[in-house]
Amino acid sequence: MTPLATEYIPNLSYDSVIFGFSGEKLKILVLEYHNLKTHALPGGFIKKDENLDDAVKRGLMERTGLEEIYLEQFHTFGSMDRYSPQVMRRIMEEQGEEVTSDHWLLGRFITVGYYALINYENVTPTPDELSDSIDWYDYDSLPELMMDHNDIVSKALEHLRTHLDQKLLSMNLLPEKFTMKDLQQLYEAILGEKLNRANFQRKMLALDILERHDKLYSGGSHKAPYLYSFKMIS
Amino acid sequence: MTPLATEYIPNLSYDSVIFGFSGEKLKILVLEYHNLKTHALPGGFIKKDENLDDAVKRGLMERTGLEEIYLEQFHTFGSMDRYSPQVMRRIMEEQGEEVTSDHWLLGRFITVGYYALINYENVTPTPDELSDSIDWYDYDSLPELMMDHNDIVSKALEHLRTHLDQKLLSMNLLPEKFTMKDLQQLYEAILGEKLNRANFQRKMLALDILERHDKLYSGGSHKAPYLYSFKMIS
């Protein structure tokens, strides 16, 4: 069912970039409309009397099945270049809807971008009724997304990279206790480059966000690494 | 004249926080509606076929007379808490308008926040026809602003403080060549705290954004300071 004009704010939408990580690679959650061969970010609309943040949480839950995710707003995209009513028309027609030329979904949309960073092994996304499938794609081999969605992903990643040190504490990407190597792999996946081990350790310890615990004894003969956790923010 | 419903996107506005600095204090540009004793940030609406960024530049020019300012988008405010049609009704009635209860300006507005940082000695803001005056206020003694505008200022300053090192290069707050002391005063005004001179100098030089020039000879007997400029970004 197409969202009703009477329920939603016109000309305004949101799109969410859900980054996934599970120890090695950075992935992104993408919806697919099979018959249209179209890929898209999960997005949606804001009800007339709904807080923007609540709309994004609700919509993400409805479209992907993901709940209780910490989402961060990063940018609002308002260029006329992103106006492309023909894409929305095809999606609606594929649903068997009759689409009049003044349909509110064919209007111009300014979209608010949000992102999240989650451990993709902990969640099972499920597609909604509009899209046919939902999948994790490697960031390195992302398909062409509809409208300006690839640009939205780039801008989200740029924001995440700039704020990585502050953001990691609020995101549950690592087990409660982890080694310096685990943390370095996470940074490398997000930054897209290999880091020097000694420099990385020095920088992380200088940030004063880590608490050191006992060593991880594996029974092997090699040197056991220390375990760390994030310090609680008061 | 009240903006016409047919020309603008409903339910969406922008507000701009213009920070001013001229060697010592951090100030903010505020509009006042005298009869209503109401203070507000300069804001406005987006035309149906206008790029968001262009709308903000146009609106700021119309409302304050300021042109060619580099504005940075920092956050979109979408809480229902900010819905306050009575404020807008009073402003319109003060203009002698007849205000019907379904007037589009009495609707709920989500607002996109932008900020700029300028040298306030270089500009002469002029008020528009809706507001009676426009003035620079010290950040330390800002009046109570309408709706959630004080929160918008706080969030803008938080964003500016977090990104200060990257932002300064794009903003013309200092003369082309300046001393380390000039730069430190700018940082202190924005951060709202005194900084240690030696630490500040060490940090700034480590950022590798400054180019050192000849010393500033004043003819006095005290030691002449070096002059610096920002390195061009390639």
C-alpha cells in the first residue's frame, strides 16, 4: 500500500545508511526491487504529527525489521538534481497502483540522511512489502543505487570516518571485551586502509577511551594480548 | 508580505546562525520584532523548485543584506516540540494580515540549521520588512529567542567547536597574515575558555595548516612575532 498523502509531510523524506561490520568487512544494507532491477537505501516519510527521529526509527523497523538501532543524523540533501519522479512512478506502478500525475509521491523530495553502524551478525533484516529483498553488500562492490543514494552513502561514510573516535563508544560493534587487534580491524574496515600497529595502539591509548583488563589466555605458546573495553561515559 | 503557500514547500524551513568575530568576542546575528518583544534567528522557506542551499543564501540575503557568505549545514530539527503556531500568528497579525486557521505558516515546521562564521566588522546587516531591527549580540548575553532558536544556536556552536580546525581555513575571520596571538584569540572566543600559549602554538603547528612568513616589526622594543597565513588547500 502506497503511503497516503493525508498522513505524511509532503516533499520531505529520510534515507538511512546502515553500515554493518562483523570483524572484517564493512557492508551496507540495500533493498532491491527485483522486477525493476533497482537498488535503494531503506527510506520513508514523516507523519504530520511525528517527531523526525521517531519517523526514522519506525520506518526502518517497518522496512527492514531492525529495531532499537542508534541512528545518527548526518546531512539533509536538498538539491533539485535529486528530483526524479519517474523512479517513484515505476515502483508504484509495479505495485499495481494507478498513479495520477499530481500524486504526492511524484513531487520533489528533500531527504534527511541518517546512518547507523551495527554488528550484522546480530540482526536478520527482512524486506517490506514494497521491496523484494534486502541484503548486505560489501562497501567495495556496492551496486548502482537509485537517484542520489550512492552519494548519500559516500557522505555518510565521510561523516563516520571523521567522527569515528567519538562514535564507536555508542555502537555495539565489538564484544564487551576485545583485543587491540579487533579494534584495529574495525578501524581498517571503516577507513578502508591498513594501519600501522604501533601507531594505532599509541593513538587509541592516548584517546583515553579504553579500559585495560586481564590478558586473553588462549593456551597457545604465543604472547597473550590484553583485553580492553570502552570506558563508560559519565 | 507573507510568503505565498503556492510558492514554497510546506512544513519545511531553514534557520541560520551567523557567528561574528572581530578579534575578541564571539557574537550572533539576531532579528527583533519590536512590538512583540520577540527575538529570532534569520530564517525562511524553500521555493518549490529551488535548491535548499540556494534558498538559504537567498533568504539570508533578503533578511539581513548579507551576501556571499559561506554557510555550513549542521543539523535538521524535526521534533514536534518546536511546533508553535501562535508565535507565527502574532508575527503575521502584527503585519496587518488576516490569518485563517489553515494558513500554511501555522503548520508544523521541520527546520534545517545552517551556520556561518564571519568578521562582523566587514559587514553591515540590514533588517527586512518583517522584522524591525537586526543586531549583533554577545554570545554570553544572548536574549531569549523564539521557539527552539536558543537550542539551535547551542547545537551550531557545538558543531563549530568540534570542527574548528578544519573550518577556519574556509572562513575569512583573520587578515590574510596574522600572528599566533590573533589565532589564539579567535580560538578562545569560540571555545569560551583561555588556552595555554605554548600548547596552543604546538598544536597549531602540528596541524600543518599554517605557513610562516616574515616577522611583524612594529618598531617597538619587544620581540617581534612571526606572521602566518593559512596554507591553500589543493
